[in-house]
Amino acid sequence: MKELVNRLVTDITRAWQVDETLKGGQWRVVSLTLPCASTPALDSVLEWNTGVQAVYSAEPVTRMERVGLGAAAVVQGFGSDAMGVVRTEMNAARLPSGSTWFGGFAFDPTIEPRGIWQGWPHAMWFVPKLLLVRAFDSDVVRVSYIDKAGQTVEDITASLKGMLRPAASTHMSEIRFDASTTLESNDVIHDEETWAAVVNRALVDIRAGRMDKVVLGRQARMTVTATLSDSLSRLRNAYETSHVFAMHWNGVWMLGASPEELVRAGGGAITVDCLAGTTARGIDAETDRQLAKALLTSEKNRSEHGAVVRFVTERLRLVANELEWPDVPTIKQLANVQHLYTPVRGRLQNGKQLLDAAALLHPTPAVGGTPRADALTFIREHEGWPRGFYAGGFGLIDGTGNGLVNVALRTAAVRFPEARLFAGCGIVDGSRPADEWLETEMKLKPMRMALQ
């Protein structure tokens, strides 16, 4: 890994010295390729204790792995119009062609970030200074470095070493566990008893007709003992069909393995995953099939799933045409659970962008509830802790507007060495608190294994 870091510093500074790309403009860009047959995983350049903005993405649909360090440009949004602010600033930014934005947004922009999310905005996107991109199973890494024109070779060397030094010099055995990093928070860590009380309170409102469904989440506390690289590797192995990601901001890493795309856009086409209704995986193929069959025929789960599909298709009509989706859901299997799944496809209307669709869709009934306003009010008043970016969004957008936003599910927030793990489930009439607790435990298990 030190060899990779040294190679990056040497090759980029050499190219900066001789490359005239975009000379005379606001920016300069160095682009090069490196053979990687013997190169360690790209995430090996990432550490818990990094001092810069950083991002990781392993996206299974396009089969691309990306690592970004530093920030050539950053946009932030606060309050109820946070997503609108960042959309406007991203569109106005003058960046080199081919620049890729990474970022996301909080579940609820009306709740001030606190606890482990202290210091995070409600929406944040950035363009990394250093971006490494590799196709799965490829033996070539594409490297892009962006910086202001006029920077000297010495400036670039210092910038690169500042971004990469923690990865080059730090090992888990060298990291000291500082008691001052302990997170003091009044946010609720539910046990089975307090969880049951919140679920039962929701059921009272549902049976009284005040809402049809509410998605309740809980957080769990743990101490991290694995390296960041090992954690990401375990998530990739456990969730081969999910978007595994990590993003660092203000001393906190958000990690996730999202099975659900909120929206993807490319070449004018738009797709959305509708994922709601959950059961466990079986201990063998036959048990798996029986559980999947029961899920497909469950009135409770089909009703919950149907509400998500109706919501998504109604909202998408505001920004997309030619919508189509199957009448009957299929099963999407993950390492530890299986979900009802319906894909929705269409074409973006002229002038509409990926983030326009994301703003309309978030939060879907799969992470909020129905009716949306009533479910969100219940969550604010009764869930007991700030979700931050959990159940919000994480994504990437290239210079042409193509990209994706995933729902930030199967996530954890790490202020090393402490972590908060997050999971939730939909509560409808007929839900049982004990069953919903077990569902959240199933969803937490892979992240617990990844971080220890």
C-alpha cells in the first residue's frame, strides 16, 4: 500500500510539472492510468483517522470502484431547502469537464444534526481533488487530480502527502483510543422494552386512522476494532449486489451497503427501486423458497410494498414520462434478508435532472411512511434520536448529470473508535413489536460483523 501511495505522489507531481492540460484557466487536471495487477484494494488508501474529505464507492450495476480524497469544490445546504441550495450551487459551479460529485443528504432537514452527526450539514456534495477509479476485475486504475492553476509542484506534493499520509503511515496498532472521543448524547438507544413501547404507540395511531404506515428506526452502539479497509471489504463480500459506500466529513465516516436505489439517471433514462416488505433468508434453498413464497403472498407485506410503488409512480410523473413497471413484485435477496422488489423505469422530462427526482421522491414510504406528513411528525415526536444521513441519500453524479442516489440504508456512523449502527422497519396494522425487533437485528448483523 505504501508503494501505491508513493507511486501516486511521484506520477501525479511529474505529470503536473509537464502537463499543460487546461493551463491558463481556473483549474488544472492531471489524468493518468496505473497498472494494478499487484496493487492492493483501492480502499487501502483510506483510514479512519483521515483529516480530509473522503469517499468510497463500489457500485455493482456499473461494476465500478471509486476512491476520492480532498475537495476541489464543496457545496452545503442547511434547513428545509438544503437540497435545493446544493442543486443550484452544483449547477453554477465551474469545474473541469468530467468532474464527479459525491455526496448526500439527511433524512429530515428540519432536525438539527446532533450526537454522532454533530457538525454535518443537511446536504453536502463535493468533487474530490484526487479520484481513483477501477472497474471490477480490471488491472488498470484511472487517476484524476484536480487543483487550482498556478499551484507549484511543491504545492501539489504537499497536498497529496497531506491527503495520503495517514494511509501510508498508520496501522491499527498505532491508533490510540482517546477517551475524549466518547460521544455524550441524550439520544435514545432502544432496548426491546422501549422499542416495543414506540411500536405500540405507532399501532395506536395506525388503528385510529391517523396514519397507515410509519417506518421506525433504532440505533445501536459499538466500539470499532476493524480497519476501514477491512470493514469495506467485509461489506462488499456480504452485500455483493448492494452499493457499498463510505463518506468522511468533519471527523465522522458514514458507511453503508444500500440495496435500494432512490433514483438512477443515464442518457435521459431514469430508474427507481421500490423495495418494501421483508423476511429472513433460509438456512437452505428450500427454506429460502418457502420464506420468499410467504413474503409474496403476505397481505401485510404486499400492502406495504404497493404503497411504495404508488407513491413513487405518482411523484415521478412530475419529472418523467413513459413510466413503466411490472404489476407483480419479485424477490430481491440479500445476504441476510429478502425483500419485495419492483423496478420503475421512465424518461426524464426536458430540463429535469437526477436531483430533481431525488428531491421529489425522498423520503419514500419505505423509509418514512404514509401519509408522509403524518408519519414524519410521528418519527420526530416519538423515535427519540436524530437519524442524520441514515435513511437519507448517498450518491454520485458525473459532469453530464448521469449518476445515482441510493437510499442510505444498512448504515453506520463512525467517529473512531465509537460507532452508531442503524436499522429500521415498516410498522403497519398487524405488526408485532417482537417481530420488528428481530427484523432490525437481522439488518444490523452484517454491519456489526464488518466493524469488529
